[in-house]
Amino acid sequence: MSNKGKLFLIPNVIAEESLHKIVTSQLTEILPQISHFLAENIRTARRYLSSLKVYSTVETLKFSTLDKDTKPEDIAMLMAPVMAGFDIGVISESGCPGIADPGSMAVRFAHKNEVTVVPMVGPSSIFLALMASGLNGQNFAFRGYLPVDKQESSKVIREIEKGSRKTDQTQIFIETPYRNNAVLDNLLRNLHPETLLTIAVDITGQSEMIRTKHVRQWLDSKPLLPKTPAVFLFLAAQ
């Protein structure tokens, strides 16, 4: 019998007011047995765990940072507790660990070292947006962030749209909230008028908006997007 701990992938809220929507009995039952955590932001991870009210105090919990700046050679040190028999929880800053998230580095280490990985049910803005888009959910690609440079971004959009048209594949992007409107402008400027474009903003939040229209329709009534997390999806006309 292995004396290693398990790696639990713990979902976090996407919108702060949506805590009651994501807390499952599985989460509240398992969390009390975990005292070691890897988190993108330790301060917000502490606040999140405290809000779940499953610990008498979060001050005794042990946290280490696992973020985009973590080097691959540091993972073994971060995962030392699990190799010593302690369960570790990975907490994303938003949504599910391992999806558009550095938690995948810990998961890769776990598989390499025969550590059991336990994914826990929770929200992913990427998949929730795809579910609600009406676009092709059987063939899709998550592209991450578009280039910041406008010309480079335009080139990428046009190239990916060609591939979408050829393969009937939904394309999915995320962006930092302050760039929402710049990204929308660039998509509308470069996509074909008949391409379907989904804008999903503040998913699970109070101001949630998920709408799919042809690019030409968005051009007729372009919204001013708030500075909240957004997901953009498009599917080129065949």
C-alpha cells in the first residue's frame, strides 16, 4: 500500500458572490483532511478556505505558491509533503486547477511519481461558456490569450478563423478584464461577418451575460464590456 498522499484539485469561485453555487458535499467532506495547499495567491486562498467554514482556523494550514512564475525544477520541493504521506490541495485563483492554470505542473509531477490525482467538481468559465454558446461542443480548441500587439493579434485571429472554417472547430479565448473591449474590437474587425461570436462575461456572477450572435450583428450593437472576467468563442461559417 502506498504511503504517499493524494493530490486534490480544488475548484474555486469564478465570481465572489457565487460561493453557494460551487460548494459540494464532496468538497466539505474532504477539505478537513487536507492541511497542505498549493495556491496561485496565498492570501485569497486563505480567504476562500475560511469562507467555507470547514476549519476551526486557517492559521494552522500550510501554503506554498504555485503560479505562472514557478519553475519546473521547483515542483519536487513543492510536492514534498505528498511524497511524505500528506494530502495536498491545489487551489486555482479562479475556477478549476489545471485548466488554463499552473496547477497542471503539480498534476504532471503526481502522475510521474504515481501519486493519485483527485479532480473535484467545480466551475470552469471555459466550459460553462462553451456549454452556453450553442457552438460546436464536440470539436473545440482553447487558445488561451491572444497576442497583445494589435497587428499580431489580427494575424492570429484570421489564421485561426480559417482553421475553424475548415474543421468546424470552436475557438475559445480568455482575457484579462481590462483588455476585454480591445479584444472585442479586434475580433469584430478581423472576423468574417457571418462568423458566430460568443461573448461570456462574469460567468456565475450577478451581471452574467452570455450571448451568441453573428459578427455583423455584434457590429450593429457593440456592447461596452465591464472589467470582469470574460471568455470569447467563435465558430466560422462553413
